[in-house]
Amino acid sequence: MINLFYKFNNIPKDHGPKNSHPTDRQKKFTLMATQFLITCKTDYEKILAREVALYNFTPQTKGQGWILAQANDETFTKENETQTIIPCFAHSIRENPIPVSASSVNSLTDELINLFTTNLGTKRITDSWAFQFSSSGSEQLIHRAKSVEKHWLDKLQKKMSRVAKLAREGIPFSASFAQGFFVHFTDFNQVFVSFKALSAGQQRMLMDPKSPSRSYLKLEEAFRIYGHEPKRNEKVIDLGAAPGGWSYSALKRGALVIAIDNGPLKDPVKLHYNMRHLKVDALKFTYDYPKPVDWLLCDILEKPEIILELLHQWLGNKWCNNFIINIKVGRNDPIVLLNKIRNYEDGLLPYCQSLHIRQLYHDREEITLMGQTK
Ligand SMILES: C[S@@+](CC[C@H](N)C(=O)[O-])C[C@H]1O[C@@H](n2cnc3c(N)ncnc32)[C@H](O)[C@@H]1O
């Protein structure tokens, strides 16, 4: 079993891009907790369970879109080894989930109000705080969660209007666990409640009707998670660019883009004044400039091992400062692939100042790598 934690020791904290989210390995889990409910895309539960096992968690139970995992003693207890990475397939991580069940909306609402007030105790809330009623699965379950949420908020409003006014929906996307009240429905009458949760940052993005393709959504989401995006006049190389959704996203930010693809680009990217299109094979393209390009974007439709080889060249030679790479996992084993990427000896990690790996909301059988080279 690979324990990734100790490998991240002594990595300085201040090397990420300015204003970016800290790298995953800098996110500290200083926990007394031993159990987590981790959510994921539906049908990825087994993969998530295998992934967290790599990081010394013991997966226990799973349902549609969630797993429960136990942190082993050695996962967190060794001195200076409390740093971890966010699992690629996790969407949210909830600490010490408490199971609550009740057979009607009213009784469940009452149970949840009791739990909230008991946990609050004599604490005084003066700042805004987070809450979420989520579910994975069917439309009915989503509807159930919404219905209980509404009743719960109404009751809270009646009971403690000042506290209710400070409630904000959603798990805030930040480097550390947010405190709040997080309810996840795993069945009609069964929820898990946590008072601390962490979002892995995936989010449905708004489509821009002018974009030449829907792939645009992936890059927009990746910029959000990475916390950093191309600035005006920064140079971007977009490998596998056609029809141009990713280039469009960079051009919108005022970047200067070289698109590399044998296929045709579409309007409005095609004739954009900050755009150059090279109709060449991206796998054979070599970057021959004294300074690294600010951004490498790569969305080539190719096998993962070929993209990894290409990345060894780009990141190993430091041809770029920042990178966003979409890898089409297809029928390959994603865990084998993650191991190859995160391997500290011959993976991509040695080239990286920061590396975030996620299955995005807009990814299908794909994963996205975001980071900065050393
Ligand atoms: C998923 S599409 C890219 C979509 C693009 N990111 C967008 O936002 O519109 C994959 C692209 O990879 C390109 N491609 C595949 N092999 C390539 C290669 N060896 N060199 C350059 N482009 C390649 C294809 O032509 C195709 O346009």
C-alpha cells in the first residue's frame, strides 16, 4: 500500500501561484475524527473506494454516489505527516457522519433541528455559517432533501431567527474543512449529518453560447479549482485545440493563444486577433523558446499513456509554468493511471510545485490535472 502522506513532508508552502488555492498536499487534515463520508459521481463509488485505500483509508460501506471510509491510525497520527491530497474522485468529504433516520419529513426535520441545537449548545453564532442538504441518486431523493431542507429552515427561522439569517447554502470551497451543518441523504428516510465538510471544488459551470464547444465548461471548472487562470497577454499553448472551446476560454481572458490541432477551428476563435493556429501533430511539436510558456492546455483525444509521455516532456523540460490537462481514461484502470501520475519516483510529481487531480463535474470518463511546474 502506498502512503502518499510522508512523501509530501518538508515541501514549502508558499510556492503556489499567487491567490491560488493551496496545493492539495498543503491542505492539512488535523483531525481527531476517524470516519468520513465521501461523495462522488454516481457509479464511481468502487473507484473512489479503491483510491482512498491508496491513502490508508479503509473503505467500509458504499451507496449510490457515496462511500464511508475509516482513517487508519497511521493515516493521520505520525508527526508532520498530517498532510494529504484530495482524492481525485471525491466531490465532498464530510467528517464524522452521524446517521439519522426517521420515516416522515416532519419527524426527520425535528430530529435534525434537535441535532443542530444540541451541537450548538451554548455557542454564540455571530458570523455567517454554512449548511447543505444534498443527496446522490434519484430525482425523488433530491426532492426529499429539498423538502426537508425547507421545513428545517422554516423551523430554524421560528426557533432562532438570528442564527437562521446567518445561514449560507453550500460547502464553501476552501483549503480547510468548513464548520456548519451538512446533511447528506443516502436514502428516503436515512441521512448522515456532519458538522465539518470540505468541498473538492467541482461545480456545474454556465455555458457561454459563443464558445465553439462544450469542452469550454471543463476548462472553466478547472480554473475555478486551480484558483488561477491566464491573465491578459499571458502566452497559452493549447494542444488538441479544435474546435476551440478551451482557446476561447483563454482568449476571453486576454491571453495570446497558439492552438495546435490538425482539425479546423470554429468562429469566433478562428479569426481572433490573439490567435495563431498551427496545423501540426501536437505529439511531435517541440517547444523551442528560452522562456517557458505561461500555460499549457491539453485536451488531446489520445490514450492516457501517450498523454503521460507527452507530459513528461512538457513538465520535465519545464516548457510551461502552469498546466491544465484533460486525460481520457476510457477503459483504462483509473487507479493504475493515478498511481503512475502521482508516483514520486517516475511520475509527474517530481516536476510539480503543485498538482491537483480531479474528476470534474463536466468530466465524463476523464480526469483533469491542474498545477504548476517547479
Ligand atoms: C476533445 S477534442 C478537443 C476539444 C477542445 N479542447 C475544445 O475545447 O474545443 C480533441 C482534439 O484532439 C485533437 N487531436 C487528437 N490527436 C491529436 C494530435 N496528435 N495532435 C493534435 N491534435 C490532436 C483532435 O483533432 C481533436 O480536435
